[in-house]
Amino acid sequence: MTIIGYARVSTKDQNYEAQVEALQAAGAEQIFKEKESGAKSDRAELVEAISSLKQYDTLLVTRLDRLARSTADLLNTVEAITQKRAYFKSLQEPWADTSTPQGRMITTVFAGIAQFERELILERTREGRERAKAAGVQFGRRPALSADQEREAIRLSDEHGIEYAAQILNVSPSTIDRARAKAQATQQT
């Protein structure tokens, strides 16, 4: 049941010594330290700290913002710790302690909120795409040929072959093939 500390500052000019002292005072036997932006979720020392956890160990931070920048990032990190059958604890936020039933409950509530937030974002994105499509916005790559150029490509390929048409219109032969297939499908309907 080892307490493993994690200290992080964002820039090279900052100093994590105050964090290290607080973690040591709280009983951290080993401390992983790094100077890295919290926006990165794959920080080397954090990955190493989590990897070093054994069952019933605790990963300790001074404040939640030293561990994660967003609720989703925090929950993913806490989940990685939980999968190791270890605990997470923050000194400044006493409710963030997964070794207690209350801490686990709060973490579960946060997980639910994060999931709800992700679903709302997906729903808003879907609705936005539908409104844009209804307004005539085209998604995806711009077509290589306009409708007039497609008709010309078909005429040229009928008369001189696909390679010739592709060379004249400065597109690949497969673009000419797709234009021909599209025209055939339209004629069949």
C-alpha cells in the first residue's frame, strides 16, 4: 500500500518543489515529476507513475489540475488507476479520494456528467450537420469535375478513351470511371 506522488508544472520556468514537499509530507514514498503541459494526456512521467501502481497503492497529487485539464481527461486517468486496483487522491480536493465510498460516488457522478456532456456534443454536432445540409452546405471533398465537365468527360471518353479524357481534364482515369458510373446509374433510375 504505497503512496506514489505525481507533481507537474506546465513550463520550464516553474518549480514543482512546493508540490514535492506537500506530497512528501502526505506520505508519498516515490514521486514522479515533470515539466509538461497538462493539455497532453500522454505525459511520460504520469504514464510511468500509473504503470508503477500495484493493487491498493495510491496515486497522490496536490491538486486535480496537476493531473488533468478536463473532466474527461480526469475520468480517463482515474479509470486507468482503478483498473490497476489502485486509488487516486488529491490533497486540495478531499472529495477526490477513490479509496472511500464517497470519493468513488463523486467520481461516478463525474463520469456520468462527462458522458452526458459527450452525448450532448454529439447531438449538437449531428443537428448542426443536418441544418447545414438542409441549407445546401456540401460536406466532404469538393468534386474533381463539375456537372458540365462530367458530361464532357463522358463524351471524350466515348470518342477517344478514358485515358485521353483524363489527360485532357487533368484528372485520374478513376475520376472518369466514377463520372461514367454516376451517369449510368442516373439513366437507370
